[in-house]
Amino acid sequence: MRAAVGSRWSLKGQNKGASLIAVLCALIFVGVIAVIITNATIANIEMKEAERGGKKNFYQAESVLNELTAGLNAAAALAMEQAYADSLENYLSYAAAGKDIQQEFGRNYMDRLKMNLADSSAGKQVSYEAVGSTVPAYEISRYKVDALKDCLSTAGWKNCVVTAPAEAEYTMDYLEGIFTLKNVKVTYKDAQDYETTITTDLAFRTPAMDFGGTDAARGFMKYALIADRQLQVNVPNISVDGSVYAGADGILGMNGGSAVMTGGWIVTRGDITAESGSNLKIGSASSEIWAENVETTGKGSPSGLVLNGNCYIADDLTLNGKGSQVELSGSYYGYNYQENYGAVSSADNSAFSSAIMVNAKECKLNMSNLNYLMLSGRSYISRGSGGNTQNSDIMLGESLSVRTNQIAYFVQEEYLEDTDGDGIRDVFTAAGLAAYQNSITVNDVMSYLDGSRPVTPYHYIDNATHLPIVCYYLNFASEQKANEYFKAYFDSNRDKLEGYANGYIDQDAIILDDNRLYTFQGNLMYRSAGGEQLQEKIAIGGEEDWDEGGVFWDYVSRLAVTYKSLQLELEEQLSEVTADNVRITNAAGEVDKTADPLFERLVNKQKFVDELPAGAGSMNIKEAVKEEVSGMTGHYRAVVLVNNPDTVYSVPAGYEEGIIVATGDVMVPRTFEGMILSGGTISFAANASVKANERKVAKLFSEDLQKELPEFAVYFNDYDTFSNHRIGGIRTGDYLTFENWQKN
């Protein structure tokens, strides 16, 4: 019995082999973890590569759509020319029958579009102007998908038009003069099986024509307001229905000012600025908005700013006004990341890098209605007031940034040492680096930084003590390393960043629909819905995509060329503007928005000075046309030429339509229809409204040019070519627009 008991206890005490089992278990555990990490890493790489491929694929799909619209524009131009010629041939018979010549032209134009595009074998639904009438008002039927394919000159792209015949519906609104191709669908699939589908409606709008024998319409004639310095929204309830242009001082919403501008083209050389207490609503679904910067300012009453349409912003959108409410709808292209695009130039410069920044507290940035967001540049800590020469712009790892995110890049000076005795601490101490990494919970920080200069000093004057202060920020080895660092910091410090950011943005700010298309160089923080925790999106596209010749480089360089062309002559493409020279510069070669002013490209300013001399503080006025509007006693159609270099010209009572051209400032006190062209600033009285009327403006020029001695056209440069500017001068692209655009 004792032996049995002893044997049992000796077995219990035996532990040979336990260490081996423990080691094997540890190896299995480590192996499983390694597999998980490896799979997660591979999945992350594959996801990023897929998103990158999707962006590149999108631009190819957009190229197919651009070529398709170019072909349709050519077909529209031919239909327009034929309809115009037919209208001139039948001018007398139309007039004798009391018919509206413009309306007959519109019907003829749309019928010719239908002849080229409609599927004649399909049935149609027609409604008429009135009961018993035989004149159609509205029509619905099918178009031929093959007719769209025939508009593509690149043979390999014809199969990219994939609209199903059953969905190929067109509508004709004879009363509004709009012919619409519904559900135009373009799909592009590349060799890597990335596929993008864009679906949109294409709407052909009938242009207003002049049937006085000459079509003198030039691009600038479609504009309601052209101010060579500034459009000043200085009072409440201003309405502008038509395209506008503002020069170097931009579009300014002042305290108490409010305006709605719904033109097809909103162009400024300068900034769109909403000061505290202002409210600006700019653009409509089909508008193109071109500006250098968009900004809110001030610490008083909150400002409101709505941009709707296709926004092309050369530099930044910045919320600097406390409580700012900014809403973006449509598409937003912050497209620049170079000074020029013919050769590589330093991108490490905040002046040439498009980003979005929230710098003030209690702001709301609503982007939930965006179809597309491009941010080609990144945020910087700029040199400071006056371009402090001691500072350089400090590159950050974000394209959309909240001011409080700068904490991610800040380095306390106790972690640094001065190695050359100049008073600037420019490197980490060994202990300091370890302590810094521990404080930010990011490992191997030096792998992201420039090893020879890991930190950058930033000099400023303290507001309270007025003493000079130096603080320090991380200095990254490259843009990609800046992006990688911010991701690592965000992953470890999301709660901290959100806590800081909540003082600057509310719970409904920076909401993005994650299913929409985004392209950006840096990272960004966003929410998928109101109240959700902040998330981070990683920069898309490899360096080769943004380098010279890359898909993004080519795309944004075209936008930069278009912007300069618009600033110079309100034309989309000027032969003198090339990708290696997309900035307006002065004689010294410095970027200068006041150089080569648009007013002097359009108007012979010297002729004003010579023929309408004005002394200091005075003006000289010539009324080239003043005729009473039919049936409206005391209301005039007028063309007024004013030389007023030092005074403000206020449009007189009763002058409600026509053309105003002034070398200086103009104030609009009430309703006006036509075009106002100012060599200075245009301001308003409360409740003023301005409406563009390209047809009336062109008709005034046409009538004047038919005179033996023109009275006002001669004050415009190249006026002698206006009379030769017939149907070919109409930009059909202005009348073909996208509606209901969506991707995939």
C-alpha cells in the first residue's frame, strides 16, 4: 500500500517536458499573431492600392465623357448654325406672321438635335401648348446610343458608352428651350480590372441669338457684372442673376451684407471672403466658381457662406471667422500643388498648395452634399504675419486640418538641444527623443523626419508680453513621411485630437459621404454622419501620380491654365497661357494679381482719358444711347460711358437696362438688366438686383456697329472684329451642361 501511495505522489511531482510545451505554445501564439498582422498589412496595402487605382480609373472615365461632350458640342454647333441660317432666311415671313424669331430658332435647333440623336422607331409622348393646339410644348422619346458612340473619335472608347436602350430617354422642353439626354452612362475598365461608371443627364440649352443681321456676342457680354478690383456686398438682400467677375480684391461680403449670385460663371482673381455678419450664397447646380482662396473672417457675428456648383479654388478654403457656417455642394476642386506645371517647382510653399483649414472656434463646415472633393495640396503652418523671414512654411501631413491638430507636430523645447550655440534647439537629445515618443505614443519618430534637421523653429511675438518667442515643430523627410506620421499619431491619439477639435468644429462638421469620390495629397479627418467619432482618410495616389506627367499633374495643370485664361479675358483657353506659366506676374516676374488687368484688355482706357477727360474728384459722362423702353415712361435702355477715376458713379434712376462702362467705381442703387463694367469696385444699395441679358447687350453692340460712326463700340479693344463674329463665336460648351451626375 505504501508503494502505491508513493508511486502516485512521485508522478504528481514530475515536471519534465513542461518548458518545451510552454515554448511551443508561445511559438504558436506568436505565429498566429504574425499571420494576423501580415494579413492585415496585406489587406491594408491592397485596399490602398485599390482606392488609388480607382482614382486613376475615374480620370480615364472622365476623359471618355469629356470626349463625348466635345463630339456632342460639335453636333450642336452644326445644328445651331443650320437653325440660325434657316431663321435668317425666314425672318420676314416669321415677322409678318407675328412669330417670335428667337422661339422659332429654338424649336428649329432642338428639332435638328432630335433629327441627329433620336431613335425614329420608338414611340413618343407629346403634350401641347393648349387644348386643341398642334404646337408641341413637351416631348419624351428614346435616343440612339450608337449616335453617342459616333461622337467618340478614340475607337477604343466607343464601347465605354453603356447606356441601356431602354434607359436612353430624351426630353424636349420647347417652352424652356432645353433638349436633354437622360441616363448617359460611361464605363471605363482598365487592365487591372478597376472599373468606374459615370451616369449623368446632358442638357442642351438654346442660346439667345441676335437676328439684327450681326451676332456680336463675345464672351464678356454674357456677364452681368465685371469689376476690375472688387465686388462689394456691403448691404442686405442683393441679387445677381448672371455671371460675374471680380479682380484682385475679390468678392467681399461685409458686415450686414447679404447676396445671392446664381450665374453660370463666378470668376475672381482674388478671394471670396465672408466677413463676420455677412451671408453669401454663390452659384447654382450648373455654376462654375473660380477663385484664388475662399475665407471667412472676424470675431463678431457669425458669417454664412454657401458655394454651390463646380468650385475650382487655386489655393485654400480657410475658416478664420468665429462661428462660421460654410456649406459646399456639387464638386470642390482645390487643385494646385505647384507654382507652375511645365517643370517641377517646390511644392513646399503654402502659397501654391490647396487645402482646407478650420482655424476659428465653433465653426461648421458642411460637405455632406459634395459629389467630389479634390485637395491637391496640404496644410502648412505658414510663415506668419508679414511673411516672417525667420520662418519657413512648416509642412503638415494633412489636406484638411483643424487648427488644434498642430499639437500633433509640436515639440517641447525641453526635448531638444542647441548644437551650434546659435540659441536654436535643432536636434533631440537621446533622453528627449525617448520622452517625446512616450508622450505622443508614436514609436520610431526619427524614421519620419529629416535626419539632419529633425525639427523646425518658428518665431513669433507673444501677444501678451510682446516678447519674441521660439517654438518647435517636426520637420519631415518628405510629404509621404508627413502623411505616414499623421496617420500613426491619429491612430494613437484620436480621442485627444477629437477633444481638442470639438472647440473648433461642431458635431455636424466635416461630414463626408464615404461612397463619393475623393482625391487628396495629405490625410484628412472627417465624420460619416453627424455626431459620429472623427475618422481619418489616408492620402490617395503614389508620388508618381502627382509628379510631372502623372495623371493628377496633367489634370490640375489644365485647370490652372483655364483659371489664368479666365482672369485675363474671360475665355477658357488662351493660346498665350501655357502650363509652365499659370500665374499672373508683373514686369519683375513676381506673382501680382493686379498686373495685366482685365478691364484694359477689354476696354481702350486711353480713349476714355483722351475723349472724356475728368479732373480730380470729378467725372465725365457720355450717354451713347438713351431711349425710352417701349410702354414704360421714364424707364430707359441706355449705354453710358463714364471716366471717373476718383469718384463713384451711381446709376441714375430710370436707367434700368443696357450697358454701363466706367473707368472707376460704380454703385448700383436698384434694378438693372444688362452689363456693368467697372475699372474699380462695384457696390450696391440695399435690395438692388442685377440680371444679365446677353441678347440685349449683343444687340446694342450690333446696332452701334451698323452706324457709320459707332458711338460706344469704339471704346472697346478689337471692336472692328465684332461684326465678323457670327455663329461660330458662340461657345456651345456654355449651353451643354451636366445634371444628376453620379459615380457608380
